[in-house]
Amino acid sequence: MPAPSPASCRCAERGAAVVTALLTVALVAGLASALVADYGAGLESLAGRRDQAQARWLARGAVDWGRNVLADDRRRTRVDHLGETWAIRVPPMAVEEGEVGGELQDLSGLFNVNNLAPAGEASEANAEAFVRLASATGISAVEAAEIARRIADWIDSDELSSLGGGDEAGEFRALGAEQRPPDAPLAHIDEIVAIPGIPAEVLARLRPFLVALPSPSRINVNTAGAEVLHAIVPCLPLDAARILVAERERAWFRDLPDINARLPEGSGPVIADLTAVQSDYILATGRARYGLSVVRMEVLLHRHQNWPDILWQRIL
């Protein structure tokens, strides 16, 4: 076989050099594309975090606006009703690159399940009110009384069952509990699903009327629904409670003597320890959109002073 000529060797070398150069260009182009993609993703991530932070800031601004409205209301009057400025939902308002809105929801018009064991001890009066509330939703009095007992056992301060004084944790474990009873108030009403022995369909009926507030609370008769009024006013028929709610739209209750005077004959008087005409607990919700980020913030406010305190908040 003849030896390759110098010219053919040079051609081969040039061909290899061209291939190497092409591969190098392709590699550099690939690396550059990857770097640009990473840089773009980094910018998008940075922009996303900025949008999220701005949306949270706007939502918190809506909450603080609500706190200011509540503080102004408390300075002017101690009677709260759904015709006041704070009860009006704020529609979304346009801001630069987004929008913001929110509302204030009175929680003092709902039944506080933690009242079933205020200060760590079961309350008979609140248990009876709970049974009346449950009965208004179609739940039997027997089943309602058992549910009230289980809730009270779950949150009371001792570790003894109210049925015979046995081991509370053992009773709940036998019912399928996945955790020990906290022997403390519920922080949020959603925690009620952890209590065994409450059928889901029963809880679905009760849920719209229930709340978990951190301390014993009274129900505002100016914001409570008919079912809750039926619960806290002995011998008040549900139909009569509905009439009271309709009449309340024209003339709010000024105080407890006022509501007692307007109760139908044979019902009442209201239980003073369960009843009020003011709202001390408000759920403030701020909604905001900024860029591509959307935030909903819920804050529980306590109005024990003019400026409402924040008890907890969560981002949804």
C-alpha cells in the first residue's frame, strides 16, 4: 500500500480541525444557551418572589385597613350590627400591576365550640345551647348531646372521660382517634375533624354555625343567624328566630333588655352569659394580586381594646 502523500495528510488534518472547530462551536453554543436559560429562569424566579412579596404586602395592607375601620367603629359605638361600615365587603380595587380587596367577617355571631369547656371545665349551659343548635339543623338531640360531650372531653383540661371517669385518651383511641386529645381549646374550627365519632355529614350541617375562638365568648344577637339565636334563647322556636332576624334588619338590638322585650311570649329571657350586642372577634381577609402572584391572607382579630390585636394569621 502506497504511503500517503504530504498533501493528503494536510487535507486530513484540515478536515479534523474543521470537525473539531464545529464541535467546539456547538459546545460553546450549547453552554451559552444553558447559561441564558438559567439566567432567564433566575430572573423569573426573582420576579416571582418579588410579585409574591408585593402581593402579601398588599393583602396585609387590606387587613390593616380593616383594623383601622374597626378601631374607628369601636370609638364611636359599642353596638355592632351588619349595617355598619366594617360589614361591607370591599370590592377589588386596581393598583399598579394588580388589585387588592377584602372583607371583615364577624365571628361573634357563631357558636364557639371552645365554650363547651370554658376554663377547662365542661359547661352544661353551653352544651344545652349546642344541642338546640344541632337540633335546628335536623340532628337528633341524643346525637347532639353525645357530640357536645366528646368535644368537651377533647378540649377540657383533665384526662378523664366524662363517662365514668375512665381514661379519656383510651376512649378516643377506641373510637379511631389518630392523636391524643390536646386537653386545650381548638385553635381553629378545622381542627374539629380530628375528634372521632362525629360523622362527616353531621359536621357538614353544623360547620356553617361553628367557630373556635381562644377564650370564652358571647354571641352577638345582631349578627347571629336564626339557628344560633334559637340555640342561645331558651324556648325560642326556630320560626320565631327567623322572624327576629328579619325584623333586626329594620331595627338592631340596642342591648339585652331590648332583645328580651322583643322576644315572643313564652320564650327567653336570653342567657346573659352567652349573649351580647357587640362583636369582639373578627376574621379579616385580604386578597391581592400582583403580577402573576395571588395571595389570600386570613387574620383573626380580637377587639378587647380600640386597636384590634392579631391573634393568628395564615396565608392561603
